[in-house]
Amino acid sequence: MRRRLATAGLLDIADKLDAATRLDLEDGVRLFESPDLLAVGWLANRVRERLHGPRTFFNHNIRLEATNVCVANCLFCSFARLKEGDPGSYTMSLEQAWSKLRQRLDQPITEVHIVNGLHPTLPFSYYTDLLAGFKAIRPDIHLKAFTAVEIAFFADLYGMTDEQVLRALMAAGLDSLPGGGAEIFAPRVRRKICDDKCDGDRWLAIHRTAHRLGMRSNVTMLYGHIETHAERVDHMLRARALQDETGGFQAFIPLAFHPDNNQMRKLPAPSAADSLRTHAVARLVLDNIPHVKAFWIATGVEVAQASLWFGVDDLDGTVQEERIYHMAGARTPEALTTGQIRALIADAGREACERDTLYNLIPA
Ligand code: SF4
């Protein structure tokens, strides 16, 4: 393998990894630009197996997007509608939202994952009541809810600090933050694709605060649109730096850009090779974030399965009723059963491990 790594121009990076020396921006860019995808994957797989062996995690969850009304205008978004009443817009009543869980009380779901548009007129009590209602239905359910973009929006709309918003939501039942809204932290890209929502520094500051308050969270990266390889690695390095401070991130989740029904539809979607490589580079650069997750809704089930040999150790969950990616043209199923997830992990030669949101194992 050393000869192959040398031919690929990656021998010094392999030596750095062996010596537990951190990769830098230039190393990350070279991993993106090396012609030998399998050599990059081999290096990432080595780290993945050192951390997790064959174990591959997933959870039994549902998604809820309570409203798609959103005052922002992110160019890559196919989900949002600007105003109530616009074609395709919706806002669930609290009863409608709660019924998503109530209908599934016979299923051993451990998590509700909630993200929404930035609705300009709903009262803050809509969100606190939403959380409290889910807890009343299933007190043991883990509520992973509201991206840092939503937290920033709530703070500005309701005249609170970011910390006051987080504390109020935690008092109502919030358990952790999802990793969405990170997109690409680099200001050049953010200005072009999502200028009217919180910037990368505030996104990171909100997660810093959430970690200080005792919550765990994840961090995503939207890739495959106008960003450069250097900007992808820069994104990873900013996440790595915050993780050095707090240790609160559980997983890094690359999210493949989907071009249907949005303002960036002229761009192609990232290829399978790009997706595999992006997950692999994340595993190599992020030496302090325990899990790299393939969100199978975004990558496609087949790429997610292959990624289990490219640094990925987590496949998210059963999901159920995902709208954001399906409105952007995702042709993946809307849900996988736990049996289907276990089978696709086993078919890849890995060991399926059901977990809860905080990575406690759930007996099969
Ligand atoms: S990505 Fe989020 S913030 Fe941006 S337009 Fe869509 S729903 Fe709104």
C-alpha cells in the first residue's frame, strides 16, 4: 500500500496520520485533488476502523418540518415558501405536529428531529409548546430540534439573546441541536448562497453556547455547489477548532447539494465519487469528532452503503416523512425500516448497531 500511496502523492499524509499529526488545509485540499480515490478511502477507512471497528450506527427516528414558510431565500433551498398562502406553503397546527408521534406510539422511536423555515409571525410559544407537547406524549423521547440558524432567527425576532432562546427551549424539552444550517462557513460562499441568514461565526457561537449549557450537537456541510475544495476543508477546520474548545459535536454530516426546484438548478449534483471522497476527507481532517455520518436521504442509499468503507460509521436513522431533500429532487425512499438499515449495513460487511441520539447502544 505504501507504493500506491506514494504514487498517489499521499505518503507524507499517511505518515502524518500514523504519527497522530493533524492534517492542515493544504493536506485536505491534496486529499480532494489526488487522482486515487481508493487510496484516500483506504486512509479514511483505517481511521474509521481504529475508532469504531466494523460498528455502524443508526437510530430509529422521525423527522418533522412543522412549517416551510421562511423569510430567507437560500439559493439551494427547494423546501421554503416565502409567505403563508403561497402555493405549496404549509404550517402545521400543534395537534398535526404532535400526531406524527402519536400515530407511531407502537414504534420504538427514540428521537424526533425537528427543523423548520424561519416563520415571521408565529409566536415563540408555538415552539415551546411544540416541544412540551412531544414530551407529554412520550416523556422519554429525545428532541433534537432547531438549527442554529433558527435559534439566531428566534433571538432576533423575539428580542432575546441566543442563550436566552436556548435556555427557554431547553426548559420546554429541547435535548440537543441538529447540525443543519452550517452550509459552508466561508463568507464568500455564504454571501452568495444564503446571505440573509446567520453567518458562520454566529452559527458556531450558538453551538459553543449550546455545548456550554450541556447539550450535544452535530455539524453539517453542504457540498457540491459553488464552493472550492479549500472552502470545504476550511469548513472542516472551523468545526474542528470549536470541537477542540467544547467537545460537544457528536457527528460531522456532509450533505450533498440537490439541484431540483431551486435557484441553483443549472448546477449538476455532486457525483458518487465526490460524495465518497468528501466523507473520507472529513474522517481524515476531523480527528476530534467521533462520528462521520452519511445522510442516506441526500447521498442515495447506494452511496451511503459504499461510504461505510470510506470513513463513515453512521447512517442517520429511519427518518420517515423527510421533505427538505425530496422537494429538491431526492429519489431516495422517504423512510427505511430498522430491518432495511440493518440489512444494508450487513450487506456492506459491517456490523449494525442501533443507538439513541447520544450514541448509547440499544439492544437488538
Ligand atoms: S435553507 Fe432554511 S433558512 Fe434557507 S430558505 Fe430554506 S428553510 Fe429558509
